[in-house]
Amino acid sequence: MRIRCALLSLFLCLTQWVFSQDWLVVSPYAYNDETVVYATLQSNVPGDPMTDFVVAAFIDGECRAEAVTPSTGVDGSQFFILRVRGDQTDDKGKTITFKAYHKPMRMTYDLTPARTVLYTGESEGTPSNRIVLSLERVAEVVALESFFLMYDQLAAGKTTRVELVPTPQNATFDPYSVELNFTGSFAGWDAMQVQRVGGSPLNFDLTPQYPGMVSVQATIGGQPITLRDMTGGPLTKMEVGASVPLESGWHWRSNPYGDIVQYNIGWIFPSEQFIEARTQDALLYNDPTWGYFGTLMEQGIAQNTCYKLKMASTATPATLTQGRYVAGYSVTLDGDWTWVGCPYYYDRLISNVRPKRAAEGMVIVTKENGSAEYDGTTWKGDLKVLRSGEGLMVYNPTAEACTLTFTPESLLPQGNQAAPARAAQVSPWHYDASRFMNNTTIVAVLADEENLSEDWTIGVFVGDECRGEGHYVDGRFFITAHTDRGEQVTLKLRYEPTGFIADIDETLTTAGLRMGSLRQPIRLHAPAVTQHIASSSVDLTPDAKGDYDLTGRRVMATKRGLVLRRQADGTVRKVIKH
């Protein structure tokens, strides 16, 4: 539930509980002496708890003592202790009078002592034998019907203030007997911290640890009482979302929150930073004059779909709070490309996504995290982990409908799942992927090269500007180019351990989301590597054993990188050692 701040502030001002009484207690330093009064409060209204009252003592109309809460005796009974301040000479023998303030009703009553209490400078009554203070009041009991539960969005890891507003507002009840109870959990991981706000018995701080749906119930003295949302309807569940950063530029996001429709678009996306959003069949633009405009206003963004989002650049990135659909779900892919949302709260291995029926050749593409292709048994590519909140483009290579099923997160281990670590290295390729709405992923092989490893990477360039990179995985280079469709790109090959760089001969023109495949990769050539070897004056003798560098010097067996080796048939070949 999302509530506008102005409306929330106004409503709270109209319904805030105010505890006040008709007296002001003198300073405890005003007098040197005191008479201690031990008193029991007796009301003519059955069931009046002493905790509903504040009791005060007076001499000559001046409040000389106040007891805000009763004390509890060893037998469980309750009584008030009043330290009545005074002067041993001037006040001795004066009559002490008493008043009580009823907190729920916000009413003040005069109390009638069973006997006259005088200021003596000694004690009146004892803890086990108290004097009796009585009041007679009309039982102005107004039945409590329900509570409005007022709060902003609940987000995992964030503390949110919740306020209970009684209906009717003058209902008679003990606010300190109200409790909020939560049941249910996210994927079996139960975590919801509830803390009553000190001094505000109808305010609570909620801190959920995980997103999901939780059931909520209010009780008074253990008895249930109806909760309502701001529409007046009954409230039995609260949704806990996850904070999703909205960085500037273009990003692919998934929508596990539920349908985003016309009435809540302005709340979900901050209008001052939102520029544009697109689904597979609708778009929404934030026009400087007209505001939100486009077919997406009517169609909305359905749950578990992918959308492309463009945000303005600001000093403080915005965030939105989205729920998580943790039961898992399946998507039917009729053919070609389908925009698909990732439902997971944690980062999950791509192996948790299972294709069914005619799945060989299916492709998953992300905007900045690589791609993978299904070979009929496993996913192959540099996309190892689906990031939480990530939007996906999925390709079905056949005309036959097939299914993509996400394993329910409730069946997965708690926490992020990480892919096997790559070699510790810092990428030399630097680029800004958010400048472009789409990308092109390329599956390629380096012709005439054998025994490559993950130490080899490829940089993508448009002119002198780096636009992406590629990784060697599962016998192929998986390259992501962030460009506009139709741009020509050049490629550079780099061997990370030595920093060796060679130009790749081919110039490619980006077209669509995918170029090449596992079965038909694009063949690339790096002639500079071959020319560099051929131009060396190395002449290995027929009986040469072991490995040599490009100058003909023998190298140690532990040497990594590009070396020369005489084969059994007498030929000399270049070999990449790892």
C-alpha cells in the first residue's frame, strides 16, 4: 500500500491521541518535606483497570504529587504511591485532596477518600494496607469497531512506521493492550521484527528481512479486532517488497510486483526522473507538457514480464519497491523473441531455469550480464547467474511452442547463488551500457586457434570507442555489443596474463539481439597473431624438445602464454599454455 505523504500527515493530525490532564505538578525541589500516601483506586465502572488512570494529590489547589502508573504488590494487587510534597510547619494538618485522569476517555474526576487524609510529614497507609480513593463516573464506553492500518510501503531490510487509527475515534479501550501479530514468511525464512514505539502505544515499527506476503492480525487483550486499509476494506495481508535501484539510462527490469496500471504508475516510478518505459507491445513516455502518455497507460505492465526503462541522471538514484512472486512460474514461448521477467529476490544460477519441449537452441539474453544458449542438456554461455530484478529476452528457435519454467525460490537455498569464480583479473574494456536501449550478443569462434581459455577476452569498438566485451566460455566467444542496430563494430583480442592484444580481421554490422549460435558461430580471424609468429627468425632444429618463445629461446615448463612447440610430425605450431 502506498500513501501520499500530504494525505498521511493530514490524517495523522486529525486522529493523533493526546494525553493531557488538568494540573501541573510542582517541582520535587519546591519543598523539603513529604507525606507518602499508599492508595487503592476504586471505580464504580466494572472492569476499569488502574492502568487507565493517572492519580494526583493536591494541597490548597496546588498539585503536590502525581502517580502515572500503579505499582504491583507481592500479592499481585495494584496501588498508587504518591509522594506529597509540602512544608512541615506551614502544611501540617492541611487536607490532601485527590483527582484521577482517565486516559482512554481523556476525562478528569474528583476522588473521594474513605477518610480525610491530612498532611503530617509521615506515611498514610502502607503497601499492604492502602487507603481507598473512590470515583464515580458515567460508564461512557464507546465500542471499538476496527482499526485503520496506516503505513507506507514495506520493504525488506527497511524499518517502516505503522499506525493504528481506531474507529470510531473516541472508542473506549486500553491502547497498551493492542498487539500486532504476523504469521507467514518468505520462502520459509521467517523474519519480521515488530517494535512498539515508546510513548505512542498505537504506533509500531516493522522491519521485515525478506519480501513476500505476511498475514497480519490485531488483538486487544488477546481478542482479535478487525483491521482495515485506507479504502475501508478488510486488511489481512501485507506485502513486503524489495528495493530496486533505478539508475540513470536504459535498463531491462522485471516486474514481479503485480500489475502496474494507470492509477499507480506515478507512485511506482518517480515522475521527476522517469523518462520512458516499454513493454513488448506498449510504451509510456513522460512528456514535459502532457505528463505520462502512451498505450502502456491503458495496458499496464503485467506481473512477471520484462520492461525496458529509461531514467534521467540525478545526483541521488531513485528506488522503487517491488514484491517478489516466490512460487515460481512458467512462460509459454510461441516463437521468436519473448520478453520475460525474472521472479527471484536473490541472484540465482541459470540452471534453475528449465526449458521444456523443443528447447534446443533456446537463447536467453540480458542487457549487461551476457547470454546463454540451451544445447538440449545444459545452458552454455557467459550468462551464469540471473540477477535479481533483471529483465530477460528469450528466443524460441522453432515454430513449436515451448515452455520456460523457473524453479520456485521457496525450494532454493537462502541467499545469492554465485557462479564458479573466474580468474582474478580486471577487465581492460570500459564502456557505458546504459546509453543504449538494446544490445547485440555475438557467438563466435577464433578460426585456426586451439586450446583457448577464459584468459582470452574480446573488446568491441565503434571507431575508437569501446562498446562491450566478450568472454571465452564452453568453446565459444560470447560477445555483448552495446550499439544501435546497423552500426559497424571492430574487435580486439586480448590475452589477459601478458596483455598481448591483436586486431581481429572482421568488421561486423550489428543486427538484432543475436548473431551466431552454438551450432553456427561466426568465424573470426586474428592475422596479426599469425603474422607476428611468421615474421620471427626462429628455426627450431629437428631434435628440439620442449617449448620456446618467439625469439627461439627455451622457456620453463611453467611458462604461460603463447609459445612455439615442434610437433611429432616435425611441424612447428604455436600453442597457448595455461
